[in-house]
Amino acid sequence: MPRTKQQNEKIKQGRRVQIESSALELFAKRGFHSATIADIAEHAGVSKGLMYSYFNSKEDLLHSILVRGFKKLVEDFDLNHDGVLTTDEMRFYINSLFKGMMEEKYYWKLYFSVTLQPEVIDKVLFDELLSIVKPFFAVLEKYLESRGFEQPNIEVVYFHSLLDGILLNAIMNEDFYPIDEIKELVIKRYVK
Amino acid sequence: MPRTKQQNEKIKQGRRVQIESSALELFAKRGFHSATIADIAEHAGVSKGLMYSYFNSKEDLLHSILVRGFKKLVEDFDLNHDGVLTTDEMRFYINSLFKGMMEEKYYWKLYFSVTLQPEVIDKVLFDELLSIVKPFFAVLEKYLESRGFEQPNIEVVYFHSLLDGILLNAIMNEDFYPIDEIKELVIKRYVK
Amino acid sequence: MPRTKQQNEKIKQGRRVQIESSALELFAKRGFHSATIADIAEHAGVSKGLMYSYFNSKEDLLHSILVRGFKKLVEDFDLNHDGVLTTDEMRFYINSLFKGMMEEKYYWKLYFSVTLQPEVIDKVLFDELLSIVKPFFAVLEKYLESRGFEQPNIEVVYFHSLLDGILLNAIMNEDFYPIDEIKELVIKRYVK
Amino acid sequence: MPRTKQQNEKIKQGRRVQIESSALELFAKRGFHSATIADIAEHAGVSKGLMYSYFNSKEDLLHSILVRGFKKLVEDFDLNHDGVLTTDEMRFYINSLFKGMMEEKYYWKLYFSVTLQPEVIDKVLFDELLSIVKPFFAVLEKYLESRGFEQPNIEVVYFHSLLDGILLNAIMNEDFYPIDEIKELVIKRYVK
DNA sequence: CATGAATGAGAGTTCATTCAT
DNA sequence: GATGAATGAACTCTCATTCAT
């Protein structure tokens, strides 16, 4: 009995995810250029040829991973979109971020790598990714203003930089980074 | 009449710098793997072959750049080594860092890239670079303690993460980053 | 439908032989260093890239050829291994050697070349090859002793040198070398 | 006081020899292609550039070495040219050959190498070298005839092959080869 | 649908040779 | 004359991509 279209579609989706997650891991561990298609195919348990029925090129694979990761990110942080951030929501937001940090470490590593080498990723995609985050900044600025920070527009950047730096160091020094203590410090300064 | 040894030495030093600075720029802009020896040679105005009279390999070139950059960094921050940081010294230190940030943006970009792709840099070198910075942390911790921070050991990490994040964002968004305002904020929180 | 594993295996074996025999000819004719991978690939009718699915390196290709040739050699001379050489067997041995001489001239040429440039071949392989021939010497020594030669241990070396010299000259002067007459002389002196 | 022309000529000759003998050693040890001009220059204690005022190319250097070696060889064996070889002369000839064997081992190794890779040496030179040896064969044939060998024309080839084989093995297995005993065997069979 | 043998452009590297000094 | 910095052609090897099966 041949498979139904839906079954086929499911298999395909499963395989896509499987390939993307293998690729994500290897891109993160070895870098985009050093991770070869052969490596990824083997790691994902499929043939090289099959990869090309799912992705047009190695770059396409990278883009697909980045977009999927960003979408997931946005979903996770899909706060009640009333444009206002309460302290409880902010605490939840920070907790989520720190929680996801290590779970998604491959993604974050890849994200930073790619950010640092803008030539490997076309500008269109980059702007697309950016546009997703922008709205958060507006909400965040209001939040910081309501918390009594002067220059909330600058504080947004400061806060964002802080989180980036924490993220980067936590990922790179996974074993030594005092992630929980740092989180408490962030909460203390921005929530309580 | 052949050139004297000193003449040759001078030519060689000049060429080394010339090649290294071309390579630094291209490594930073395009990434280590995407920047080819041919690119670098052309950018430096020398032949591919000549590169190998100065560096044993592409990796050797990278290492040479990183080490030279680090040494320069350490020299620039060679505070009076009495193991104590005054507020004036701290202000000077922060000012220097922000000043050098953009001047050395290629170096920093490369530094972050390399940090994220540990496979391109052998562990020995990495540890060597690390060992150079370590002493600063101890001094910094004492400083933070004297400034009344509880948990100074955690605050060191927090501070370092903050600076990393600022550095990263400033480099990547050179044109938009409110670098001076951010600097003032850092000074306000850690010096005044 | 993809090829079965067996089909693939057959294709691969064929290609291996095809590449090795092209390489053998060019290594022999031009020398290991002068025969380029591009030459060999073209001569074998395959792409440069494909060579590296079959052999890890140019050196690996050389080693593979030498080992395969030696194995064949040993098979061809697999006398009844009772440790004794009769005159009939000796005659057969000499006839076989002279017969194979020209058929395998590329192999012999390569073998001598390689022997003369010990740096292209690692010692491990060389010893391995040598160990295959050693047993013959012991048998040969007994034979020579039984034929009334004084100092059979020296005569073995003398005989071996003689054959090497004949081999070398026959290969190099294929068109002029009186190979049959020389063979008769050898038989006359060592068999009859 | 500037050097006289003769002094200059002497220096030049000395340097030529010095370069040639360095090159000979390295060609023999590493092979023609693997021994680099830089290696040879360093080994000879001169600059690369200077090499090219003595020799037009690496090949020219090789040819020069081969021709010089051959000339020396011929001088050494410049028997009384009456076209007849006495047994005493033959004994002397064999003794000389075995004596020179190890003294000139680099030369012989190179000679065999080159013989086996005819493409590195142009045919003109090769024929030239050959023409020098030819006369010896005629004399040798007569000698063998007078000693009662049937088919002296074949015996010449046999004898020459034998010597080649001994030479080859003695050079390659310097430490183990029973050179003196082999020599006695040759003398016993061809002189006494 | 699925495979992996096959391709070929292009990477890093070497080295005989040249030439300004 | 003498040097060695500089060149560039040619090498070995890699790998994203294609396509016959």
C-alpha cells in the first residue's frame, strides 16, 4: 500500500527537521565552511543527494535554520501583545531567555558566528530577522522608562548589549559560567 | 651589491605588517575560511608565493595576527602594576577601551569570530591569550569589592559580559550604536 | 532507484584497477614526482577529484600499487612450500621470472625507482615488502649448496645481484637486450 | 688589490665543484625533484642567485654532474688503449670498480635514478654518456673470448648486468652487502 | 524517491627562476 | 660579483553540486 500524501508530507517534514538539526550542530561546532555537506548528510543519516531535494544549496540550508530558529524564538517570547510589559512578564521573559540559552546553545553560537560574518548571509534575510525583534525594543523601552530609568532609549541598548554579552560568554564557557548567579543579578537590577 | 642584513630586516618587518594588516581586514570582513590567500596577497599588493616567506601557513598567519593584537592590547592597558585599581585608573581604562574599540574593530571582530570557532585556533594559543587577561580579573574583582559591590566574583563576570556585549554590538552596528552614551552609562555605574 | 551495494562495489573495484594501472605506467615512465595527479587522472579517463575517493593521497596510491604488485609476485612464485627447491622447480622459477619481466616492466621500473629514493616510501612498507622475499633466500641457499657451490650464503647474494642487474638492463634496454640468450646462460649455470 | 683573472677562475672552479658535490649528495639522497635549489644552495654555502651564474638551470646542474662523473670514471679506467685486456689489467679493472663503488656511491645512486627516469635527462646527453662506455665493451668481448667463453657477445651483456646488479645492491644495502666476498667471486670467475 | 560515484572549480602550498640592490 | 626578496606557474587536495541508476 503506497503512502498517502499526508504521510509523505509528514516524513518529509520530519526529515527536514532532522537534516536541519544535524546541520545546526555541525555548523555551530565546526563553523559553516568547515562543516561539509558530506558530514551533515552522514550525521543526519541521509545521502548527500537527498539533501538537495530539501535544500537548494548549503547556503539555503543555513538560511532555513536561521529563520526557523528565529521563528521559534519569537513564538517562545510571544508575550501578550498589548504593548505593555509588567514586572512579572519581564521576570518570565528573563527566566525564559536564560532557560533557552543552553538548550539552544548551538543555535546561538551559529547566530553569533553568522552575525560576525555578514558576507555569508545575504542582507535581505538579515533585515528580515532584525525586523522581528524590533517591536520588542519599543515595549522594552517603555518598561525601562516606567521603572524610572533615565534615558530609556539608551538603556534599551545597554540592556540588549548586556544580554548579548552574557549569552556569548555563557555559550563559550558553558562549564564555568555562573549562569544562575548572573541571572539573579539581572533580575535584581531590572525587575525587582 | 647585495642589501645588508639590516636593510633586509627592515623590508621584511614592513612586509610582515603590511600582510598582517591586509589579512586582518579580510579575515574580519569575510571570515577566516572565506578570505583566501589570493585575496589577501592581492590586497596587500604582494604575490601569493611571498606570503609563505613570512608565514608558514594560513593558520600561522592568523595566529601571528592574534598574538600581535593581544600583545598590543596588553601594552595599552599596562596600568601601574601595583595590583590596585583607583577610580581614576578605572575611568582611564574604560575610556581607553571605548577609544580603541572602533580603531581596532577588525581585530575585535576577528577575535570574536575565532572565539566562536574554536577549531581554527589551537588550544595552546587560546590558553596563552587567556592567561594574559586573567591578572586583570583579579585586580578588577578587588576594585569592585572596594566599590561596595556584593558578590564581587560574580560582578566581575557580569562586568566582563557587559563589555563583551557592548563591544560586539558596537562593532556590528558601528553606524547606529550610541557608543558615547553607553560609555557614560558604564562610567556612571562603575566609576562615579 | 539507487544502485545496489554490490553494483557499487564492482564499479569501485574496476575503477581502482583502472586508476592504479594508469598510475603505475606514468609513475614508471616519468617518475613519482613528475607524474602528476592530473596526468594520471586524464590517462585513466577520470576526474582529478575522483582519484581521492579511491586513494587518500598520491603517496597512498603509490603504496597501493607497490603492495598489490608484490602480492601478485608472491602468488606467482608460490612454489610448493616444502622448503626444498628441485632443479625442475628452479628452472620453472627462472622461466617465470624472465617471462614476467617484460609483462610487468612498469612495475619493475617503479620498484627500482622507489628502492633508489627511500624518502618516497615509508620504512614500514619497505620492510613489509622485504619480509615477503626473505623466505625465498633461505630455500635458494639450500639449493645452491646442494648444487655444489662453495659459500652458498655468498652465492645467494651473487645470484640475486645477477638477477637484479639483468632485470634492470632488460627493462631499460627492452629493444636490444638479448633476453632469451641471457636466460639460457642463467639456466646453464644454475640449473643444468 | 683586485684578484687576478686566474685567481678568479680558480675560485669559480672551486665553487662549481662545491655546488656540484652538494647537489650530487642531495640529488642522491632525496631525489632530483625533492632536493630543492634552496637546499642545495644552503648546503653549498652559497646563495640561490649565485647558483645561476654557474648553471643555467636545475637540469643543467644535473647534466653537469653526470658528465663530470662520467669523465672521471673514464679517466680512472683509462687502460692502455691497445685494445687488448690482459688478466692483470682485468683484475685491476675489477678492483678499481669495487673500490670506487662506495667512494662514489652518491654518484652511482644518482646515475641509476636518472637511468630509470629517462624523461628527466635528454636523450642527447644519454647517448653521449653511452658512447663513452661502448669501446670498453668491444675490448671486454675480446677478453672473454680469449678466456674461452662461448658466445662472448652474450657474455659481455651478462657480465655487465652482473656488475650493475652488484653495484645497485651494494649501494642500497651498504651496511650488509658482503662486498669483498662478492668481488673475490667475480675475480675467480672472470680472471683466474 | 534515493543513492553515492563523479565532476571541476578553486583552495592552500611549493619552488625554480629572476632581478633590484 | 653576490644576495635573497619576489614572482607565478604548477602542484596536491577539497568539496558543493549533479545525475545516471
